[in-house]
Amino acid sequence: MPELKAIYDHHSQALGKTSWDTVFLSNHDNPRLVSNFGDTSTPESRVRSAKLIETMLMTLRGTPFIYQGDELAMTNFPFKHLNEFDDIEVKNAYREKVQQGKMTEAEFIAESQRFGRDNSRTPMQWADATHAGNTTSAAKPWLAVNPNYQQINAASEEADSNSVLQYTRKAIALHHAQLALIYGDYTDLDPANPQVFAYTRTLSTPGKPDQRFLIVLNFSPKPTDYTLPSGITPGKLLLANIPAAPTSPGPTLKLGPWDARVYTF
């Protein structure tokens, strides 16, 4: 966490008021967002951590990017055999690492399953239908569909008010509605904390009330009591990934696993 925070701290210091940044953690060349930065050990952890990451993307300084499928919290594919990969990098790496005796095939498959680019290139999971709704005419799509498409797909998340998709829409709406989340200053409140990412976004506009937002993210499956720095007291809770997340009248927050909150302050 401190290393990740340091990247955003550096950006905030290096970029001036008229400079612009981008905020992204995934694309077609990286593993799936929630598998890489979140927690897929249980369905609840997957949903919570995916919502937390979307909260971060929509509240950091810069234009946020969401790679297709991350709004559903699609996960890495459970690759087991070399012939399941299509990525030329994986095939070249196999010749270099396995055939030259640098690692076993089992070790290589595990590494490629974790970091391989094909994780983000499997078909979009539209519905609980043949080939996840991608095609009705082809015998098979370009890559195998992740077998969890029956549980993780756009159609089911459209119908679920508590889904990652619906939460992501709320986070996007908040981002668009509050100028401080677009143009505001960014301050990391606790750079060295290994578990909690807490920061503010503030904007002062002549003739208008100041906009001040506090974002608190527990990047961990472990709950914690987190005390905010002196002078910071949470106000109105605007967004939370856990229903009825408890608020606190004081500076100490009781954070649940993968708890994400956006307050005024």
C-alpha cells in the first residue's frame, strides 16, 4: 500500500493545476482488476473489494478508466494447461523458461495464470447463456469463457441493486456531480499506513462554499479501528460499499473488511 500511495503522491506533486492525469489499474495487457488488487477468496470479498477499487478510481485525481468487465468484477481465468493460452508472450516465455529448465511447467502455468494477459481478453460476460451471450453462430469464441460467467454477468448485475455494476454507476455519478473530485486538490492523510488508504479531495472556488471530501479505504480482509489525523472529522456519508456502514461522530472509524467510504468533512 505505501508503494501504491507513493505513486499518487508523486503525481499530485509533479503535476500542476493545469496538468492532467489518468487513473487506471487495468487494461488488455494486465490481469483482471479484482484478481490483481482485490480479494477473490469468497464471493463477498470479491464484491466488496471490487467496489472499494472502483471507489478509489472514481475519487483520485485524474480521468478514471474502467476496462471492460471490471464494472462486473470479472476475475482471472482458471488456466490449467498451456494450450488454453493464446498470448504470444506466454508461448515465448514457455520456450525460454520451461524448455530451458529455468522452472517447471507447473510453476510456469501458475505464474501465467496469475499475470497472463489472456486473463483480461476472455469474452465479456454478458449473460448466463451460451458463450456468455457473445455469439450464437460460432462454435466457440476466440478464447474460452470464464466458467464463472453463470454467476458473474451483466444481465444478473443489472437486476441486482447491490451488484458491483450498480455500485460503479453510483461512484461514476458521484464523480461527475462533484467538481472537487475532478479538479480538487489531493492530499494523502497517512502515506505509511500499510492497510488503510485515506485521502482528501478539496476545491475552493471564489464566491462558492468550499468542497471537501474524505475518502477512507480499508485495503484488507481484516477489520480495523482507524483514527483520522487531527482536525479531520467525517461528516455526511455519501457513498459506501457496505450497506448501512456505521458512521462515527468522532475521528475513529470502525472499518470492516474491504470497507470503502466517501464522506464530506
